[in-house]
Amino acid sequence: MKVARTVRRRGKGGDRIKPLPISIRFVIIFCLILIPFFIVNNINISHNRKHQILETRYNHAIDTATQDAAKALITNASQSAEAQYEFQKRLRINKEEAAQTFFNSLYLNFNVFNDPIGQGVIQNYVPVILIVGYDGYYVYYMDEYTNAIGQKELKHVWSPKKPYAHKDQNGNTFAFTLDDFVTVNRNADQKWFEGFRGEIASTAGISLLNDAQTFDQVRRASIVNAIQKDLEYYINKYNNYAKRIGVAYTFTLPLISQEQWNNTVNDVGVLSFVQGIPMGEKYYNNYALGGSRLVKKPVYNGIIANGRKYYYSTNSCTSTFTTVEIFTTEKDAASNGYIPLDCAVGNRQ
């Protein structure tokens, strides 16, 4: 930028200064006004770039930790106890291993694996971790306790297992799972029914069991509402503790899309929250969902109809006959004398 200058002219009256043109003076004033804005803008751009890089790093750390935890969720001490469906009714999970793996991964990513003080700081940024199980969920939340020397401390503890419960307008209660296996208590006579929705619908005589789509909608809504309610409760509970120890940040349940909530109840997994990490004038606040990605083995029900043995897959057929045996492969069913059931015939029986 060319610098404007005055021009001295010598004449009879001595030296005199010729004033700058109005247009040039206007340009100078305009530049003096804009220069501070340019400087501040450049500083903000630099800070935003650093924040984006830092946020990307934190996102990677929490995503990796959550996925590692989800994998550890189905890891057990012995091969014989590996996570598996028992007639597709129960899935064994190792929530303690999942939580420890989650924090170990965070410690590595934040370079505090051998730093107990740094690990304590990281733990304070994790208000809750939620384990989504097949027939219920657990919350790993911060709670206050008195240590060996009588001082109060905050520590992550496990909640009891919380079932996916629902009660309809007629007083019937349901214990849902991540698929259509359900336990029902009929209010009229307090009779219990347990099995896949299609298998117990006719005998239970409860309207919710009659339509698969309505059943699935109610099941998902019940699970999501229960999880949301508990997450809000435990995060608010941690806020009460955090304020007493001087934490200015307010922990909140992040806005999670309906699609993400649907993914949460599709599979056994881990839902984690990391909040309150300082990032200049802002704070990091995010969550991650890690699914165990289990490949569920198909289930084949063996029944006896008209004196003959049949087997069918619960994914494609329904039958009013009582299940005698359950198999995980068609080969096993056939080797025990069962033949495939014609679904069209089975649905009419």
C-alpha cells in the first residue's frame, strides 16, 4: 500500500503544506478502521483452525475408545464362556471389561496411560457410559463415596440392570429385548407368557402382540425413552457433585438424532459421553455409539405336527405348535429327524 505524504513547496511566502485530497484522506481513515477487524478476523480463523484440529482429535479418541469397548463387551475370560445367544434369549456381556477398555483407550490417546493424576482428570470428563444389553441396560455413572481416610470422592459405579419395561393401558406389562422376544404379564389373570411375539400372540390374547409393526414401534420407543430418562437423571446428578468441587461446566445430554437412537437399540453396544474438556473459550461436548456387530445365529424351531417332525426358521415362519427342540443349523435339525416346514402350511395350522 502506498503511503500518502504531504508535499512541501518553497515560495515567496515560505514553506507551506498542501492538504491531501479528500479521497485519499477517506481511504486512510477507512484502512485505519478496517485493520483491527482484519487482525481480529485472522486471529479467530487461526483459533478456529486449531479448535477444528483439536476437535477432530478428540472425536477420533472417543470413537476409537467406544468401538474398542464394544468389542471388549463380548469378550470373556474363557473360550467356553464367549458371548453367544442361548436359544437367542440371552447374550452374555462383560460390562466391566468394556468400561476398562474404554478408559484405557482414552488414556493412550491423551498420553496419560502411566499418569494416575491425568487419568483422574480424564474420568471427570466422562459423566456416564451406557451399556446396551440384549434384555436390559447398565449405566456407569459418577457417584460420591467416602474413601479410607474419610474424604468424599467421585467414582464411577454401576447401576443395577434396568429392563426394557413397558405397561400398556390395560395394565399388561412387557419386558422387551433387542428383537421380538418378549416376556408378558397379562393383567387380567396375572398369567406370564414368554417367547417370540409371533409365537405367543394367539395364546396371550393381547392386542399389542398381534401386529409386528406396532409392536416394533412400541418396543423401540420404550427402550429409547427409558435410556434417555436415565441418562438425563445421571448427568444431572453428576452436575450437582461437580458444582460442589468447583466445576463451572454444566453437563447436558447432547442432541441425538432419531436415526442414531434407532441404531442404539439395534444391537448390543456402548454409548459413551465425553464433555467439558476445555478448548479455548469453548468446551468439548460429544458422544459416541459403538455396536458389537454381533452376527446372530439363525434359530430353527422343531415342532411335531400330525405325528411328523418339522423345523422352521423364526425369521420366516410362525406356527401355533409348541416348540419341542431348538437348533442353530438346518443340518442339526435334519440329523434329528426333522424336515422343513412349508411356511404357507405352517401359517395356516
